Amino acid sequence: MLIDSHVNLHAPQFDADRDTVIARARAAGVGLMVEISDRLSTFEATHGLAMAHEDIWCTVGVHPHEARHYVDLTAARLIDLSKRKKIVGIGECGLDFHYDLSPRDVQEAVFRHHVAAARATGLPLVVHTREADEVMMRVLEEETADGPFRFLMHCYTSGPELAEKAAELGAWFSVSGIATFKAAEDVRDRIRAMPEDRILVETDCPYLAPVPHRGRRNEPAFVGHVLDALAEVRGWNREEAETRTTEAFFALFDRIPRPPEAGGPAA
């Protein structure tokens, strides 16, 4: 069974054919998807997708691009929303100093509220980080010292020092379609160093479509190409890659019942 650990099916790019995209994912063997919250203004749509589909679960959180709109966000608000059915993670949250769409101090403050919510709920934190390695390392170290929490470095493309520190702190990592891009050898170097029992795959659809679909709208049906790229980079066969990423997924997203096709108990 294929698992897409990071989809944005609430995005307007899917408004015309969302049900068809979901059906196409199932036909491609995708058995589970995690629909990611990027702002609270669209959280009802995100949660609605999870509630409407047995094989879709979701998170609650605010992307760093949107942090400027949520300066009054509190961990308590996130904790309250996380009590809803089918919420399995906190985020996507973090730091993005490439676009700087939100002030950096606001990004950090909002991110820390997400960490507090993850710590309080026991839910995994879905972390976005771009060109913010030093600050991200500092925040993760400081917050881990205040109490443990589980976290996923989503679509990891940052430097080796942050990757090493995050791994040391217990991070999981997810691999996206960028692993298939010809010029992304530095990303493949990061993948080779990731802890073998803490790697997931994702599409981040509708963005970052893998080769041979690069340049098109991405969708969950393409996650098998990401898995194949991971297998090639790590020297695993397809079955081994699928088994390893499935085990890592359920170890992290442990609120999701494991279906029989993924080695779970029979109904």
C-alpha cells in the first residue's frame, strides 16, 4: 500500500476535479493520505475532506507564510481544534526565510505555539523549513530541552547541519518529488544520510510534481514515482522502500489505525 504523507487537496487547483483526483490516487494504489492544514481559514475544508473519506486524515496548523495573519494564535486554540475526529498532526508550521511573507519574529513565535500544542497533545509536528537553518536548529534545540515532542521535517531540502541536528533530536523526514529532479543532487545527498527507519514519502500536491510529470499539477497518484526515487537513492528495492516508509509512517502518525493491507489487524 502506498501512503502520501502530505497532500493539499483543499487547494483551489483541485476545485474542478477533486473527487476524480482522489479516485485516481486510489486506483494507483494509494491507501492513505494526510491532508495538511496551512491556515485556520481553510481548516474546515481540510477537516471536511478527512471526514468525508475513510482513507484521508488531516492536521491543524498555520504555514509560516500565513503567520502574519495569526499573531494572536495560541497553543490552546490548536489543542482545542486537535480534539476533533481524524486530526492526526499539528502543522504545517515552521520558518520560511526565502519568501519572508511573514516577519521572521512572528514566524518563530507562531511556530513555538505549534510546538507547544504538539507537546501537549502528543501529536506529531509537521515542520516546514526553508533558508532558516540556524534559527530552526536553535528553536528545535530550545524546545526539545523544554520537553520532548515528535516532529517531521517535511519535504526536506535544507542543509546537512540542520538535518544532522534534527535527526539527533529524533526527527522523521519526508521525501518529495524534488528527489527526481536532475539538478537536485544535494537533496539526494540529504536522503542518503536520513535515518533509515524514519523516512516517509509525500507529494506535497499540487506542487512539486515528480519526473515524469514535472511541470504539471501534482497529485497523490504520483507518489509511487517518489517512492521509486527514494528506493534508487537508498539502494533499496521497491518492496523494501514501501515496507520501510509504511513502518515509519505508522510509527509517526500513530493515531491512524493501520489497515489490513498495511499489515494491520483484520477486521
